[in-house]
Amino acid sequence: MIYNFQITVPANTAITVPVEQDLKLTHGVVHKLDINFPPGCVGLVGIGIFNAIHQVWPTNPEEMFLADDETISFREHYELITDPYILTARLYNLDDTFEHTITVRIGILPVTILSPWLLPYSEQLQAVLGAY
């Protein structure tokens, strides 16, 4: 499954009061993340993705992703196995003239494919015997 989120950040959105967008997902493992910055962002738009109050990406909490006319893309293995399956994008925009729309794409696969060791033993056994 690939989720797609378009997040528009108004001009003059301060780092201290970012735009927040809930990314409603499903049970599984995040295996791919793409963040697209359109031309014109010139390092003025930043994004961090959080699970509750914990910053997940980028991993170092004092930083945010910044780019211009670029897609930041990477493989990941982040488990979403307890409800709610919601991450939160926090974005700022230091551009004093233009709003910018950032695209976030998140790929999720079932736990049975990417993390079968997280399943109860009975379900692991069923998977081995072909019951899935």
C-alpha cells in the first residue's frame, strides 16, 4: 500500500508554530518514505515526521528535512503495530511570499511479510504451513 499526502504550508509559517497534518495509515510496517519538495522551496520549507511526540524522521530531533526541487527517498523498517496508526507531519515555511505544497508518500506492507517475528507463534506456524 502506498499512501499519498499533499500538505500545503502557508508563507510565514514559523518553526515554533508549524503546520501539523495527521497521516492516517494502517497496521503494518513502513518500508518506504518519499518526501517531494517542488522547485522554489530553496531550503525555506522544513518537515519532520512524528509518532506522537517522538520525531521519527529525520532521526536527529534537532533537524528537519529541507530541499529544493528534489525528492528525499529512502527505505525504512518502522513498525506501526499498535492503534492508532497515525504519524504526524510538522512543517514550517520561512518564505515570506509563497506557500509551498510538499508531497509525502509512505509505503506500508503487512507485518506477515516484513516482520513475521512480531506475530504470535501460532500465526507464524500458520504462515509456514501455508495457511496465509
